[in-house]
Amino acid sequence: MSEEVIYETADEAGAYDTTEGKVYNLSGGDWDEVEGDEGIAQRVVVNMGPQHPSTHGVLRLILELDGENVTQARSGIGYLHTGIEKNMEFRTWTQGVTYVTRMDYLAPIFNETAYCLGVEKLLGITDQIPDRATVIRVMLMELNRISSHLVCLATGGMELGALTAMTFGFREREYVLDVLETVTGLRMNHAFIRPGGLAQDLPDGAEQQVADLVKYLRKRLPDTSNLLVDNSIWVARTEGVGYLDLTGCIALGMTGPVLRSTGYPWDLRKMAPYCGYEDYEFEVVTQTSCDAYGRFLIRLGEMQQSLNIVEQCLDKLRPGPVMVEDKKIAWPAQLAIGSDGMGNSLEHIRHIMGQSMEALIHHFKLVTEGFRVPAGQAYVSIEAPRGELGVHIVSDGGTRPYRVHFRDPSFNNLQAVPAMSEGGQVADVVAAVASIDPVMGGVDR
């Protein structure tokens, strides 16, 4: 039986021959005008996007359909390209934090931490980072992991018709973002993790607010699981959908919940600890179903494990500095949150403007020129909500990066869209993409 590929476009109706057969360009009501021999199999190529499939960003999916069945699927990216990596070559090492935090905008703390760990590795000060700063980094990352997973579950539920799950997810996320705003001054794109430590210490009352948040989430997070776990409709939409086994994950470089849904407990917090994760007690959540339902269960479990880690962080917090002692790296020197946002503390301004000319000169040079990083290169990877987030940093010995490149898990995980979608139905494509949880800000950079 011969085949014809039918591309739906806004062009005038017409036909032309290709190596795959005759192609018809259709618009509006021209479908019935297509003439062909009886028995010809018609395949339609349609664009899903580049709006927001599963509301995960500007992703374009090119689907070839045979009726409701997907015979071919491809991902089209690049619609959110910001040039972040290139722009960083023209900014100081500290200013780079303001750029990287905007890549995966649902997990900004992870972008900042990975980048700063890489800079600190090149500087050779990894062991000099104050313990309090490291504990706060872990606490903020785990809170950010919870908020990111909540968006995944909320948007995935909304796209599959579970609107109540969407309400639950965004309701809980608001409380997490309130805490992040208290600590950093912003709900997203914090630029709070800095090379050498943190921008500032926790404000008064922040620890109690985090403790109250943990109690609140312990009570409210089960709402989502009570609604969807073993729910016959939810299981029918997700069980066996987006299937990808361990062999496929390894071949495609998959990490995060997608890889752990095959039963393989790969988590960099355990396999290659950083930021003192080896001192925290938590479990790596896995499933063996290799499908969208298993990834849903993994994210539910990981949020509970993150709460366990946050509680341990509160127990580990001890008074102390939050920035490395070397004043030639510690920028900015002193910050405070005032009525107009975050800025230099009044005490520091009085010191550099009215008491010490040397302090003023040093502050000016550190802010405008920045510190120098020894020539070399480093790679650092951490466990982000979507998988392994790696950063490769190259320095030529100057005050700006020579090259910064990120291995964003969303970019690698999108390679699995064809394997997960082909052979299934159109409705299952959205469920498969939602289970990958890609964020296009991290893909395009």
C-alpha cells in the first residue's frame, strides 16, 4: 500500500512529489479536495506548539500522525534562546550569577549553586566556604526542589484534566516562594548564592518561618497524593504512557526522575556528594514502572525527602559567617534588605564613604572590575529537580569567564520525546512531555 504525507499549512492547496511520496499542502476546508487512489494511507504532520504544551515553555513538537496514532515525533527548540552563556563572557564572575539564575527559572537556586561551586573550584576555596553558608545553600535547594516539583505536578495535572491538582500544587508553591522571598528578597531569579558563600545571612525570623513551612507542607502535600494516587482516571492517563526503560535512558543520557523510574537509584547527592550531602539522612526514591505514573510517584516521594533534609538543615544551623574570609573575593562586602530592596548596609556605606579611603577604593575595584580567577577549567555537577545539572567553566586568568557551558537536564531529557511518544496516541504526548518536566529556559540558554 502506498503512502502519502499530508502537511497542513496555510499555503494554497497544491501537491508535489517528494522522495517519501506525494505531499499535499492544505488550508482550511481543502481536505475533501484531496484526490487519491483508494487504499492510500494518509499521514498528517502537525505542529504542537511553539506555545506551551504542558505549560513547560516554548517547545515545538512536530508530530506525524496516522489518525490518532503518532508515527513520528520530533522536538523543535530555540524559541526561548537568550544567549545567557555568551553574555556571561562579558560580565564579571559575580555578575554571572544574575544570568545563570534565569536559565531553569523554576530551579534558580540550583543554577546559582552549580555555577558558584565551579568558580570556587577554580579559585581553590571549596574547603573555605563557611559551614553556615553551605547549610543554607542545601536548605534553599531542597525548598526550591519542592517548589519545582509542585509546578510539575500542578501543570501536568492541569493538562490531563485534573484541575484540582493544579490548585493544590500552586497553593503550596506560594508558601515556599514566600519563604524564598523572605530570605533572598525575590520569589524567583534570586542571585543569592555568590562565589564564596551567600549575598547575606538569614534575616530575623527566617528559621522559624522555614520550620513553620515544613509543618504546613507535611499537612498539605498529601492532598495531591490522596487525590491522584490509585485514582482510576489518573492511572489510565499515565500508566504505561511515556515508557522508557533503563537501556533507553542510558543510551539517551537521561537523569533525574525519568532515570529513577526505571529502578536505578542514580542521585548525585548520594553518588557524588557535594555541599555536605553525605552528612544528611535521606532516601533515593525509585520506581520500576518506567512510565509517567512512576515519575509522578517519584516526585511525590522526593518532596517528602526534601522536607526531611530541610529539617536537618535547621538542626545544623550554627552562628557564623556566610561569606569566605578573603576580602578580595567576598563581594559585595555587606548587604541588607531595606524598604527599597536589597543593597549595601548603611553601616558599610558610612565606613567606605566617610571613614576609610582604602575601603572605598577596594569596594570600587571589587564591584567594577571583579576578582581574578586562576587560568584553568572545571566541571561541577549537582542533582537538580530534573536531573544532573552540570557546569563547565573555563578561565583565562582574568576577571571574566572565558567560557561557561551548562549541561542542563531538560536539554538532554528532551531527546526521549520520540522514544516515549512514537507508537502512542496524540493525547499521550502531553502526558509524556509533562513527565519529563522540561523547562525551556534551561534548554535554550
